[in-house]
Amino acid sequence: MQTVPADRADSAVRAEPGSFRDRNGRVFYRGGAVFRGLSAAAVTQWQILSATRFFSRLMREGKLVQTEFLDPATLDLADIGPWAGVLQHATIPFISYPYEWSFEMLKDAALLQLEILRTGLDEDVILKDASAFNVQWVGTRPVFIDIVSFERLAPGEPWVGYRQFCQMFLYPLLLQAHKGIPFQPWLRGNIDGIEPEHCNNLMSLRDRLRSGVLAHVYLQAKLQARFAATTSDIKRDLRAGGFNKELIRSNLSRLTKLVQRLTRRGGRSQWSEYATEHNYTDDDHAAKAAFVDDIIAAHSWGLVWDIGCNTGAYARIASKNARYVVAMDADELAVDRLYQSLKAEANPSILPLLVNVADPSPNLGWRGLERKALPERGRPDLTLCLALIHHVAITANIPIKEFVDWLAGLGSALVIEFVTKQDPMVQQLLRNKRDDYEDYNLEGFESCLAGAFTVKRRSVLASGTRVLYFATPKLLKA
């Protein structure tokens, strides 16, 4: 097996974030391919799963990651450890996490989990957990990736992943839908999701009358408190009481209808109407699009980041000549709308994510290895940074040099737009603020840019307050 190039991975063998919590297997990379070593118990479960009809059908439909079984004797795994079997998975273009998803993305991921569960029950197979991290995206298509989560359903056994589904899918969606509380900070702050008691504490008496809240939040919180210190065997008691898979199926049906009906609370945000309320003239807008289109067309790009993507206009331009585009914005509603429009287009090459570049997702989890920071998941070949730097410098108070140095550290080519203080948008940001931004000027910006990049092209828009640059880094990716 070939090793992964140094600029594409931490090492030749890299554990998938969170894989060490799974005692039946471990994910590793070789030569850009993704493998999972299986224990003997996991091989048995794989044999059961691969013999089912629903498994091959869901793989054909793209709802399960493409997977094949390999004989470990044919692979060089001496540095990994002995495994009873090995699975090879199709590669996900860019790993993302639930705290980077919009409301509709989390909702669609939840519905995929429920669909897989319902389908598996027909052949007595169930998922042993319900982590939102088990879903990834190919464009706007959710894909379930944790194949070793499937197991044979024993007679009388409950769905043990129910509580986890509530914590990582249902409660976040309920808080956003009923209380207008963004779920992303909660999921970023607690890798295991929202506890039942915490969700219950946020729900009013009126909220408990809403569909699903009483059963899935209030009663779940009370039952958890009641049975926290119990010494009884709950699974045994359920079997003795005649628990069966039809009760699971009924619960899945109710959850599916509940999730389908949930809608995001709030219909407007600061930047969600940018497409119609920006201060560009038509000529400036056309010139900017043409500038980006020329850069995109001049080279076949691999991974492109569009930071501050808003409506995704430039991400769409980039996707015409790029393998994959990650479109990021700090405005959740803007990302949600972009996701829904890309989903309607069935666009397979643009992934919209909720990312605040001034406060991006850090390394999280045990030893900081379970969830990786943005650059560690795949550095871009080209970064688009349009109509953003004034927000970074003035709203987030990040010095221009710091931001330019961070961009240079990505090691990618760069299309960036500088917006001068004479621009109406910058004047709006400075309104009611003391102008302490002495470094925010065209000359200072160009000096910082020239220190880290080689400017290949420069264009002043007709308004005179916005300047576009195409630049390549002076230092190659580390």
C-alpha cells in the first residue's frame, strides 16, 4: 500500500476521529483510501449485514457509504495490528460535523438515520447507536458512514440508540424550531449532544403541549432521573413485558412524522438578504463574477474553499472547474437557504457549512483527536475570500496581518477582495464605533498581502472602493 502524501494527511496511518470509541474496529487511511479493521465480532455482524437486501439497495441509492470486504492477509497491516477482516470505504470529499450544519441539514441527516433504521428492521437488523457524527455529506446528499453500527436485533431488545438520537438530532431541532435557540453552539460544546434534563429545563409548560415534547423531552428527562441509580435489569424487564420490534417501528414512525413537521424558527438574519440588499452596482457585480470566473477557468482546481459564501454565487462559479467546493458562512440562515437551493439542484460538488472564520471549529474530543479543526480535514488548493476582510478586521477585531498570515498558512492560491473605508458597507460597520482601525487601509493591506503572497492579478471595480486580487503563496503547503 502507498502512504498518504505528507501534505494530505497527518501521517501514513491516521485514525478516523472518534474511531477509538468503537471497540469492534478502527479506521485508518492508506494511499488516500479509507479502511476499517474489524474484530472477529464485527466480521460476524458484517456477514449478517452484507447478506441483507436493504444494505445493497441503500448503497446503490447512495445513502450508505460504498463499502467492500477485503481479506486482511492481502494487506500490509503490521503497524496497525491484527484484524479479522478489513472494510474499504469510499472516500468522503470533506468531513464535516453537526455543529457546522444548518437546521435543514441536521433535519435531513435525522430523517436518513430513521429511514435506515426502519428499513433494517424489516430484516431484523438495527443500529446500535444514533450518533449524528455517523452521517457525512457528498454535496447536499447525506451519507451514513458507520457500517459497524449495524447489528442483529435480538428478540425483545429495545432500540438502544433512542436516547442518543434525541440528544444529537431531536433536541437540537426542537430547540431551534420552538425556542429559536441555535443548536450549533450546544453541539460544539458537548460532543454527546444535549442532555434530556437540559432540553427539558428550556421548555415551557406551553412547549410541553407541542407535538413530541412531552413524550420525548419531559418524560425522557424524568425517566432518566428515576432510573439513573436503579439496579434493575431494564432490558430483561422489557423482554419479560413482551417488548418487540413493532414497538420500535411505531416509535420510529412517530419520530419521522415529528421531525418532518419541524421548521426553523425565524425567517430573517443580518446577511440572509444580502443577495437583494448589497450595495454593488450591476457593473461591479458582473466584473467581480468575471474576475472569479477567469481564475477558475484558468486551472483545474482540486478543493476550493469559499469563505463568507453567503448565497453561494461564487461557489457555483468555482464548482465549474473544481473537484469539490466547501462553501462557508457564519450566517446560519444564509447557509440554510444555500443548502436548500443546492439540494433542489441536486448539486453533488458544493458542501455548504456554517463556519465563522473568526471562531472556527477547533480540535475536540478525547486528546483533541475525535473532531478535527478545519484545515486538518483537507487544505484547499484555492481560497475565495470575497467581501469578507472588513468583517474580519472591523467586526471581529482581527488585525489584517494576522488574517493574511492565516490565509497564507493554508498554502493555497487566493482570490481576495479588499473593501476600503469609503465603501458604504464599511461605513455601516464603523457606525457607532470608534475608528481604531489604523491598519485598515489599502496600502497596509497590499503590504501584508505582498509579504505572504505573490500578486498575479489586481483589478479595481468601477465603484473605486473595492479591489480584487489573485495571488499565490510564497511558501508551499507544509
